[in-house]
Amino acid sequence: MKSYIIPEFLVERDDHHCIRCEVCVRQCAFDVHRYDEEEDEVFAHEDKCVGCLRCVTLCPTNALVVRDNPTRVPANANWTREVLHNIYKQAETGGVLLTGMGCDKEYRNYWDRITLDASQVTNPSIDPLREPMELRTYLGSKPDAVEIGGGRGRHELETRLAPQLRLETPIMFSALSYGAISYNTCECLARAAAEVGTCYNTGEGGLHRDLYRYGGHTICQVASGRFGVHADYLEAAAALEIKIGQGAKPGIGGHLPGEKVSEEISRTRMIPKGTDALSPAPHHDIYSIEDLAQLIYALKEATGWQKPVSVKIAAVHNSAAIASGMVRAGADIIALDGIRGGTGAAPTMIRDNVGIPIELALAAVDARLREEGIRNRASVVVAGGIRSSADVVKAVALGADAVYIGTAALVALGCHVCQKCYTGKCNWGIATQDPYLTKRLNPEVGTRRLVNLLTAWSHEIMEILGGMGINAIESLRGNRLRLRGVGLTREELDMLGIKHAGA
Ligand code: SF4
Ligand code: SF4
């Protein structure tokens, strides 16, 4: 069948600069480039290009340019180029449209409509180069009050605290499962988390035995498919996370195609090699808050009440009420994943149309838990579109204890957000199990890049806090008075619980 799809990208090669080294030919798993010996020329199949920019980045002579195809299709505001493209594709395949990474629709990004305060004259700012700044964060349930005993100048905490997850910076790596990402990517995340003093998250892919040594920095997920969940796995973790939903695909399960289930993945996930790993949409033992309470209790019992248990949900319309139930069910950490949260594979229509922005969900959840007087009983971690240190600071001021970053971490490793993770052909060696491609991500280099990213963001957070006259991230948590909205409606401001700039 002749395809009616117009190539998304144009691949332009400067023939004077091209030295016919064939780097682009070897680097592209989508077979875009082809060297013709007879003509001594390199050609491009533009219809295959996904825009991952691996070839452009590695071309030794900068001879390549990949750009959006400007060809005008007779589209209008309703029948956009993307809508036409999707319909042509479905007319050719008869299948559900798949995609990777997070929603790319232009829903309002509230982080970009919120500004931060700074100290002037009174409450002077603090210079983070000269004064100590505290980013250390403890995640877990806090008591309503603490009792201090001791006497005669000795102060001892008499209240028994629930287990806490200690982070040196309020940034963790999101759930990224082995299977969706390569082993080398998992290793980079684990090593970087250990080096920085934070945590990464296994997602629903289990934990490879070689990574058990980073257990103190690992959040082990228990998802509906229960892949790789066993006593050693739970025991290895610093914290456990029950995954109910994720922002990129609220309400549906996951699917790792059999061709990605290699020997190692089959061993880690405890499923036969080459079989599809299907995780059901719901946990089949959770149909109520009481059921959730039972699973939280079971996980705490199984690990001797030594580890905090997180419950992760996708941000949806009634997240606040759900979060209240989760806290009352015994969750120590509430993880909220917004509509811009990434994934290895999701139906495009679900990714782009289901769920709500994390900023609104966070504001609603924090407010509800405060109203009910149970905010201290659980920490709140947010994910789904955190792109910079400024986003982290705004999230904390809006009520988060810490954030998860997924896409930003992968970008640090080379990802160019081409959204083709579901093909398994990631040219950057990230979202792939192809041994030829996975080698492209060197764990040493990847770890360094992630450590650099977290170090840089942490420094920036300290600078922003210093400018606000705050010396501990804890003091900013939930302090919405230090936020102002720009160009937002009254309703949006009320929802976010902030004033408009100028007020
Ligand atoms: S990588 Fe650059 S120089 Fe090498 S063949 Fe491709 S376009 Fe030419
Ligand atoms: S991980 Fe790889 S395939 Fe996925 S968006 Fe990034 S570059 Fe593309």
C-alpha cells in the first residue's frame, strides 16, 4: 500500500563537507543513511528519519542538518498536520497509535506561569558560597508531635519515628524499568543516585542482581504485573513503591513486547524469555482503599517495618480525595505523576488526553491533606515534566517534599526526545535491548553526566533559596506566599493557591 505520510524531517547533507566516513550509516538503527559506492555518495531515506539527531551529533564534519519538513499540507486549525498524519497511519496499519516519552500537547505549563520571590532589604538574602545551605530531605511519615526527653542539658528524641528515606537533594530518578530501558541506563541511574545520595526507582521491571549493591539508593516498585517481586527484591530496597498508575497512561496497564524480553530480562522479571510482559491495568487485589491498606501492610510486614512504602498514582481529576485515602491506608509517601510524565510506550491518544498537569494535582493534594490535618503523615513526591532546578523549587513551594525526574535524566544521557522509545531502536542506547545499541551508553560516562546534572541543579537550588533568604529547603516546603502567578485566571490562581504577580 502506498503511504500517504509526508516525511516529518528533511535530512540535508553538505556534500563539500561530507568525508564519506559512514558514521551516520552505522549510527542510525532506522536505516536512514545509505552509502552508494558507485556514486561515492551518501543518501538519506527521509521517510525513515525519527529526528533523534544521533547522526547530526556524531558527524565529524558537521555536514548534516535534520530539520522539520516545512512542506505545507492543506491543514487548518482543526485538521492539523498531526491529525492527518495519524489518520493516514491508522488507515495503513489498522492499529492503535503508539508513542514514547511524555505528552507533547500544548496544555498550559504552570511552572512557566509561576515566578519566585526574592529577599530585598528585610529578611536579607543568603550567600550560598559562604553560608551553609541544607537540601537534605527525609521522606516518610512524620509524627503529629515529638517528645524530647533527657534532662540536664541532654536532649533525646523519645518519639519513635517511622522509617525515613534520606536524600541529600530533593531530586530522585523516576521509575524506569529494566526492559523499557537498557541495563547500562539502569546502571547509570543506580550509580549516580548512590554517588549523589539520592534514589532511583526500578519501575516495574525488577532489579538486576548486579545492581543489588546499590539497594540503599533503590526504590523497588511493586506493580500490577508483580514482575521480579520476591523477598530478596523487597529486602534489597531502601523503600518500596506500589504503582497504581503513571502519568503517561493513567488507567491502563503496560506491555513489553516479547522480542525485548532477553535472557537477562526474563531472569530479572521472572517470566519466560521471549514472552510478552503484560501488566494488567488494575492490581487484581486492589479494588478499594481497604485493599490498598492490606497491600501496604503486607509489604511493611514482609520487610520488618523498616522501609517506607510509597504509593504512586497518575494525576487525575480526583487525585486529592484519592491521596487522602492513600495516606489513611498507611502510605508513607504519595507519588503523583502528571500528564507530561514519560513512558517507554503508550497509546498516543491516552498519553495526550488523559490525566491532568502535575502542578494542579500537587496544589490540590497538598491543600486537601492540610485541610484534613494529615499532611505530616506522608511525604509528597511529584513527577511528570520537571525540567529544571527552578521547577524543583516551585514544586517544593507548592507543597512537594521532593521530585522525580525521568525525561530530564534521559536527556542528560543523550536522549533527544524523538518519542520512538517503543520501537526498541533507540540510537542513544537508552530505550533499547539491542546489544549493538546498548553499548553506545558507557556507564562511566552516563553516571558522570547524571551526577553533573544533579550537582548543577542542587547548586542552582541553593542559589535560588539563598536569594529568597532561606537556608534550608525544608523552610520553603508548601510556602506558597513565595510564589506568584503571571497571566493566570482567577480560577487557576485559586486552584494553585497563589496570588497574582503584583499582589
Ligand atoms: S557522518 Fe557526516 S561526514 Fe560521515 S558520511 Fe555521514 S554526513 Fe558524511
Ligand atoms: S530514549 Fe531514545 S528512543 Fe526514546 S525519546 Fe530518547 S532518544 Fe528517542
